[in-house]
Amino acid sequence: MAPHPLIQAVIDFSAGAIGGTACVLSGQPFDTAKVKMQTFPTMYRGFIHCFISTFKQVGLSGLYKGTTPALIANISENAVLFLSYGLCQDAVRYLTRMEKGADLSDIQKASAGSLASIFSAMALCPTELVKCRLQAMHEMEATGKVARGQRSTVWSVVQTVLKTNGPLGFYQGLTSTIAREFPGYFCFFGAYEFCRSTFAQHMGTDKDSIGILPLMFSGGFGGACLWLVVYPIDCVKSRIQVYSLAGRQEGFMKTFTGIMRTEGFAALYSGLTPTMIRTFPANGALFLAYEYSRKFLMDAAGA
């Protein structure tokens, strides 16, 4: 028996939050390297150089800069994402005149995920802005874009945004965030569901019984497909959010064309290596935590 819609929404929200926590804890150092390489591509020869340089300059804690806002960002994003994902699946059923609770195809689930991403982007943008600024603060000081010796804490960044741009300042990069999320999550959920279906078909079972390793691989595969498609958009978003700290208020197209003109197309893929390394353990952990916590909560609710 399906649980009450309100209980179902709470379950999806809670499972998404648990999945988001698992995602951050398993992949934060790689995300830090990604943001540093996106925003200052000429400072590092590659992923390993960025990793070692950060460790030498600011220690192990430097690789975990922005963990607090990253946790807040991923918990809020995934909680809202998976809550909206469930609701958007119902919307897809309604639009396609299917019965409530009917199984959706992989493409229909991908479409529901794409719609859900619009809502999650609204929750993600403010916290991701704070995270990116914290992660790139050392490079901003080293290149003279901001004064040296600034306190780089979550609260100091929040205060700076409020003082400089007001509450709406937290939504710098929102357009590029939505532009990234909408196609990205179509690929994310589509690839995840397709991979699970393929495993289930070869194993002669249903998608919910494929086991831990196939489930984690499916999550990682979904994450890899997302990043390969949207990585240049994410690079532009990171530039907007980090450089606005130095007073550079530039939009998506101006930032994009500026990168292409002065640094070339390859600069849009700076930091892709740590992102692809990170995506399998991080997104594998995300879906593992989501699916199993959701199942546990559904059982607890008597569904």
C-alpha cells in the first residue's frame, strides 16, 4: 500500500538529505580541486599538482575548505531534488494520462528529474556560491583579486555578500546553475535508470534487487554522464560566483565569451579530471544512501 502523499514527501526529502550527506563526505577534496582549477586554470599544471600545492600551502584542511556550505548545499539540493523528483514523476503521469503509481519508463523518469532540478537549483545556488568562494579564497588573495588576510569562514563570506550585494547577491550564477541542472539531471537520472535496467535485465531480477555494487556503479555512471554534458556551464558558473567577490559582475554569456576569447575552449574543461574521479564514489554513495534509506523509511511507514 502506498503511503499518504505527505508521508511520501517526507520520506523522499529525508532520503535525499541522507544521500546528499554521503555524497559530500566521500568527494569533497576532489570538488575543491575542481573549483580551484576552474577558476584559476593557469595556476595548476593538472589535478595532482593542484592537490599537492593545496596540501603544501594550507594543509589537509585546505582540501576540505567549504565542507560546511557543501554539506548544506548538497543536503538542501538533494532533499529538494528527490522531493521534487517524486512530485514531478506524478506530474509526468498526469500529463501522459497514466494511472497514479504506474511505473514510468527510463526516459519519463529522466524528464521528471530534469523538471525537479529547477526547484533544487533555487536551494543550491546560495550555498554553492559560499562554498566556491571559500574553496578559491587562497587563489583570489594570491592573484591580488582580493586583499590578503581576509577571514575565510562561512559567516565572513555570508556577511560580505550581504554587505556588497544584499540578499539577492546569493543568487549570482542562478541562470548558469539552472542552465547546468536542467539538461544535466535529464542525463543524470536517465543514465542512472538505464544502467539499473541493464543490470536488472542481465541479472534476471528487478531494478530494486540488483545489489550494492551495481547500484553504486549506476549512480556513478549517471554522475559521469551529467558532468560530461554540463561541465563547461559549471565552469562558467564557478567563475561568476568566485570573481564576483572581487566586484566583477558579469553575466553568463559575457563570462563564457571572455573565457573562449582569452583562454580557449580547453579552459572550460579545467578540473574535469578530479570531477570524473570524484563522480563514481560520490554519486555511488549518494544513490546507495538514498535508495537504502528510502527503503528503510518506506518499510517503517508500513508501505
